[in-house]
Amino acid sequence: MASELKLTRLLSELTKLTSKGQLDWRIKDAPDSLSHGTNDIFPLYYETDYKDQSIGLAQRRYQAYDGDHDRFYWAEEIILLFIDIRNRITWETSSPHAALYTLFETVREQAADVEGILKRLLSDDEDEL
């Protein structure tokens, strides 16, 4: 089992490199093996290569059961994945790490090019100043 301390260090390193623009994430379709045989939905999936290792980051939405109220509801989690050369998932974790959610939000902002979009949308305003 992966050491929690090592995992937290990896998540912090990936977040730092992503925020500095030194690690590029690509938005892709989630691997079929993630949703095969489930009703899970993966609205966002990103992939990058770091030190010759493919790493995936997925937003998973799934139905959970509330036994107290006898009903299903939609829940969400973020999953970190290691992917081999044949696009197979070799390891994954969805532990509720604050660092995992921070990485996901950093990756999402970078992949969407939020800074570039804001700069472009505000470019006329800056010209007037």
C-alpha cells in the first residue's frame, strides 16, 4: 500500500509544477476501464507524463445510498491514476486528500487556460487604461 506521506508529497509536487507551468495536462476521455460495468460518470479526465509515468486525474460522479432515508443520491470524488503504456490503469486512489482536490482544481484551471481567457476578455479594458 502506498505511503500516505509519499502520496501527499507527490500531490504537492504535481500541484507546484502545474501551477508554475512546468507540467502540462491534457483533457481526454476517461479510459473505458474506469466506467466499464458501472453507472459512474466521468465528466472531466486529465492526463500528463511525469518522469516517464503517465498519470491520470479524474472527476468521478456516482450514486451512493443513504440508508437512513432509503434513497440514492449523487456523490463525487477525485481519483488519481497510474497508467501503463497500454493505457491500462495499474493503480488508483480516491482517498479524501485535501492535496488531491487542490491538484485537481489547479489542473482544471491550467487545462482550461483561465489566465489566457481572462486576459483575452479583458484586453479591450486594458487598452483603454
